[in-house]
Amino acid sequence: MTKSFIAGATMMRALRMTAMLLPLSFGASHTNAQTLSLRLAHNLSASEPFNVAAERFAAEVGKRSNGSIKVAVYPSEQLGPNKEVLEMVKQGANVITLVDAGYLADYVPDFGVVQGPYLIKNPDDFQKLLASDLFKGLVRDAKSKGIMPLAFNWYIGSRHVIANRPIRTLEDFKGLSIRVPPVPMFNRTFVGLGARPVTLQWSEVYTGLSQNVVNAAEAPLPTIYGSKLQEVRKFVSLTGHFAAFLGVAMNSQTFDKLTPEQRTILVSEAEAAGDFLKKLTIEKEKVVRADLVKEGVTFVEPADILPFQNATASVYNEFPKWSPGLYQKVQAILQAK
């Protein structure tokens, strides 16, 4: 990596940490059994469907709670990278955060299977997993660790690769340096594909691509467009390696201090916002694809997805902390009619 990129990234992280820590000096005073002020933090841009759904969630919670719960939305890592904000949540901060299953796996290892490669063929099937006793058990385990998932149906699209060259076969992945978040599942998936994963925070991806720190990144189409990655890379290969379902979570002790009505409002509105987001994302993907083409992006259809699936199948055997037979249990749930 270039020295200027490292220095810039270090400064950005310092500024983020300041933004995260300062509000905590007064945040706790806003919480009691009756009233609560929350900040909803995420790493995506303000123009993306996720942020639209987050703003909708904030408005509906305020309305239904008659102002006893106030939610302010902070996009674009304004409060810091997702992993750091999740640790803040665990420690008791008055924050709701976007949470990836891979991040939750640091606290509840079995959560990691939810983010596995080529796990979901149809986004509608994910609801089977969310409704299962297995997933409800994962939520209980996360809650016991201080993290209360309010909903996990926030779909932001299938993840694809944007790079400096087309990806049509496994051979095309060889030697490709690709940005990944600090999540073992992402790292191992791209090692399995033959690429060279490099960890960067999302706010550093545009600069990392423009300075050739990495050759490629991966994300859903609305996120690629919202982050303007098409300005620095012109090939989007439709690998569909992950179906990007995210959650929103808050501190479990803070959640338990609320009235039953307030808890119901937060959970039901989080789920409703997720349903809204899924519809919005599916619509947005179609529009964004056309917009990307207008900006000079070439879309690439891999010759065959099956070799990618086969190359990443062994990833599910690389997590010794998972419960025995976890992947097989998840597959049984997803394939049930």
C-alpha cells in the first residue's frame, strides 16, 4: 500500500473514533424505562436503499412510540466502521448498527453460516431460515452476549465483483487482489476462488481502487453505484457469491429496559423496514444496472457459476467452532417446502 493511503486511512480512523466516543459521554443520560435516543449507524452511502429504509424505520419508530424513542441515522461510517460500532453496541452504547452475520460470528460462531457463499439461490428462501428455531437460537445467543438483533431481513442485493478485468472463469480470479471486510468468511471464500483478499474498511475502498492498492472490490450493484466505484473500475462480473442479507442490532440490556410496547415497536418496525428494503433493492438493481452501463461499465456473465460454487464448498468445513452438522441443518431448512 502507498504511504499516502496508509496515512490517510489512519487519520480517517482517528476521526471516526473521535466521532464514536464523544457522544457516549452524554448518551446514557437519555435512556430510562420510558425514553430513549438512539443513533442508527451504517457504512453505506446516504443515497443507497439501505439508508432510505433506515430513515423510514426512524420515522415510523418515532411516530408509533409517540416520540418516546428517537432514532437519528448516521450513514457512511460517520460513527466508525461497522465492526467497531458493533463493539460499542455490545458495551452499552445507545446505538443501533448495521450488522453482518460475519461480524456476529465473532461473538456467536454459528452466525457465520448465514453469510456463506452460494447459500441462498432465491432471496425469498431466506425467510425460511429467519423463521426457523435454529435462527431464533442464534438470536438468543447473540442477546446473551449483549447484542440484540432487531431484524435480519435487510436485503441489499446479491454481491458481485467490480474489477480491472472481466471474471468469467475460476482462472480469472487467480492473482486478483480484492477488497474484503475484516470477516473470516469473506477471506476464505475468495481464497477458495483463487483470489488474494485484502482487508480494507468500506470508506477506504474507492481510494484503494484508485491507487491500485487492490484490483477489485465486491458489493451489491446499488452499493457499487452509490459509492461511485464505477469511476475507477469498469468491469462488473455477476458472480453472485453472497446474497447480502444484513441485520440491525442494539444493546440487549438497553432493549430489556424498555417497556414491552417499545420493544415490540422496535422489532416490528425493523422487520417492516427490511421488507420495504427488499422490494426497493430489487427495483433499484434494475435501474442501477442501466445507469452503470451509461457510465461505461461492462457487465460480464461468468461462463458457468458451478465451478465457483464447487471451489467455495469446502469453506463450510473451515470453521471448527461451528456446531456439528450446522451447514447441513441450514440446507435442510432452506430446501424444505
